[in-house]
Amino acid sequence: MGLMKIVKAKLGPVKGKVSDLAQRHEGKIHHGLDKASQAVDKTTKGKYSDRIQSGTGRAKGAMGRLTHHGDTSSDTGGTTTSGTTPPGTGRTAPPRDPGGTPHPEAPPPTS
């Protein structure tokens, strides 16, 4: 048995527990992410706002994948093929060109 299969087998039960806790406290976690991003943005005086927003969006997307683990396949690395983030995050991904990079004219994501 390969190393990754062993690790996945051992972490399987833990993922279920974490997913359950994340589902129960999803609102609090999202609020904490928003509060932390606002604090960091204020500390950096808006210099890294776009990166902070991007990171917050990615963290919320990861939370969505964790809490709705049945909606995505673990074989794809947790990504969706529809171009949107998982349900509950309220955000969509910016349009991408065939190379996979965001279009420069796409508006920045909002929280």
C-alpha cells in the first residue's frame, strides 16, 4: 500500500469529525475570517487589500469544500468544474482564459 493511501486511511475518520464541527460553526468561522482580514487590511493600510481579499475568498472556499465534502470529488484536489466556489460561500470565481489565468478585466472579488 502506498504512503498516500496509508495517510488517507488514517486521516479519514478525522476529516469526518472536522467536517462536522465546521458545518456546525460555519457562520462563526466565516465571521472570524472576515474580522481577521479586516484587521490585517487595516494594519497594512490597504496596501495588500487585493491579496487579503483573495486569501479570504480561498479560505472560505476551502471551508465550503470541507463542510460540503459530498459536493466535490477528492480525486480532483477539491476543485469544482463549474467555475464557482462551493455552495454557502456566495462567491463565484473570476472568468479564466483557456490557460487558467484570470482575465485582467474581471472585477476583484468582494466579500
